[in-house]
Amino acid sequence: MQRIGGIRRRSRYKMTKPHKQKGKIQLRRYFQLLNDGDKVIVKAEPSIQKGLYHQRFHGKTGIITGRIGRSYKVQINDLGKMKTLILHPVHLRRI
């Protein structure tokens, strides 16, 4: 059976902002600089789709392992497997 829909299906409320937080984002978050070894939380900024991840990784904690262009490589533990995500810095929050 073929699934219908894209990568953001069934995420109507998970990948949206609360009503009072809608609007422009801080440029400081968009251009934030992170170093290798920093611990970060993967939390989506729904207004920016560039460098967005699959919804199963929402809320996970990871470690910065490198940089590719403007994005960062984040290594996370997903049920015992180490996975590497390439994420835009606007979707990362430093712990």
C-alpha cells in the first residue's frame, strides 16, 4: 500500500507555532554560530523550511560534529543507532 502525502503529513500541530509567537524571527537565532562538541536540542522553526528535518527527530538532543556551508552536522541517538542530520542553525537550540 502506498502512502499518500509528503514529509510533513500528520504534523498539523507538531510543526506549527502558537498563535502569539507567529511573526518575524530573531536574526540572532538565524545566524547563530555553534562550535564542534556543543550540545543542542533539535527544535523546528516552522516559518523556515530550509534545512528542516523529519518530524521523528523533533525534540531530540544531539552533538555538533561539523559544518557544511551554512548548516551543521548534528549526531543524534535514534533508538540505539547514531544518525547524522544536516540542519540549519535556526532549528537548533544550545543547551
